Amino acid sequence: MKRTGQTIFIICADLARQECVNELAACGGHYHLPVSDTVPEARKLFAHRPPAVIFLDESAIDSQRDGHSLESAAALLTETAPVVVSAAPGKQDALAFLISSGAVDFVPRNNDFMFVAARKLDRRVYMGHQATSIVEFPNRALADDFGEVLRHEVNNPLTGILGNTELLLAQRDRLPPAAVERLQTIAELAVRLRETVRRLSNAWDKGHASAGPI
């Protein structure tokens, strides 16, 4: 896979940032590797060079300064790209939903964590490349129906997820703060996915119509 020129954004506030750069260089991808100390600063820079994947180290998290916990910062970053998070092993539980959704990979911060993190970042770039490869449909009927199937089979379950999440959030006064934060994360990710489905299906319909009959 051609990985030259891909951007992996590193958000880290301690010396581990240089170790991350070194390990990614060893992967042989020839990546662009911009670095930031904070999540807000990194998000401003995304407009100049959108990343293929983001590395977030817990050293960059300061809830008093930025107003973000590790979980909320990771959820916010997934709006731009997949995220590989490195943090103390006990922090994994707080990221359980994001990890299970596939938006986040978790690497426990121990002696060799940066080696593992670099390989996960490299793998994420590869997976992103594979996902954008052109799909050859086996027959015209499937191609004709793809946009409608995408809307129906994904949007309907998403509507149920959002509806039930909103019902639970309507009772937020009875819920612990951690549960409210996770419900908000679910809602944000579901909205993001629904918008992605809308854009993909519209682009497919437009491109398929302009291509004309096979």
C-alpha cells in the first residue's frame, strides 16, 4: 500500500512525542507527522492538513484548561479521523464505547507502549486506504439499489439509537454524570454516522446516475 504523504497527527505534551515520531518513521510509511500539545490547538490545525488518523496521549489532557476529559476529547477527535489513545491501563474502561464502536484503539501506557501505538497507527492508515478502494458490484441490480439499501439498512437503526438515547437524556437529572457523558457521546457519534450515510448515498446516486446505463 502506498503510504507516502499520509498525515498522522500527534497530540502529546511530553517526551513521548519524539518516540512516536521515531517509531512511525521505522514503520516506513514516510508520513507527515504534525505535533500539538493540546486538543484545541490540534483541531485548529486539522483544516490545513486533515489527518488520516490521530494519536492522542493522555499527557495532552488537562480538563481544567480545555474542559475535556480523555473520553470527551477522544470522542471529539473521532469527528475528524480514527484515534489511537495511549493512557494508563485504568482509563480503558472509560473509553469502552468508543473502542467497541471501532472509532478508537487503546494502548496501555507502559514501557513499550509507543512501539505498539505506532503499529496501530500504521495499521489504521492501511485500513483507511482499503476502505476507500473502489468496490466492483457483481451485477447492475445491486448497483442500482445500493444508495437506497444504505439509507434504509443504516438510517433506520440509527433513528432508533438516537430516539432511545434522547429519551434517556431527557432523564439526565436521575443519571450519574458519567452515564450522561456516555449517552451524549453515543448521540454525537450516531449523528455523525447518519450524516456520513447521507453524504455517501447522495454521492453514490449522483455518480451512478451520471454514469448512465451499463
